[in-house]
Amino acid sequence: MALDDTLTRDSRTVAEHLDALDRPLSYDEFVSEIAAVAPASSDIHWMADNQLVNIFFARRTASPALLTSRLREWLA
């Protein structure tokens, strides 16, 4: 999947922000952290919710490293 420049930038920004966190996140915390650094109009919200939500079905929390590795897969 090719990402446009804005979505690529927002994905990197979110990944860097999550990398700086040192605790596992619940789904609500994950969504809140994305909202803290990405514009509400960004497609990163939709992509994260639709592409990463399945991580939280298997576990109550997810490590930032797991989430950012998935985000960075989109950039490849």
C-alpha cells in the first residue's frame, strides 16, 4: 500500500511518539495518544483503528514497540 506524504508524515510522528512511551497501552490510551499528536483530519486515525485494533482483541494492552513496528510496516 502506497501512502501519501501527509499520511507518511503522520505515521512517522505517531510511531516516534509511541516509541517514547515506556508502558503498555490499553486501546483507549492508544487512541488518545494518536489524537495527541496527529491532526483530527488525518487518515492515521482510521488506519490505526482498522489495522491495529486486532492487536487489542488478543490482549488487554499492547507495548508501544509492537504498535510502532506495525505502523512502520505501512511505511515500507
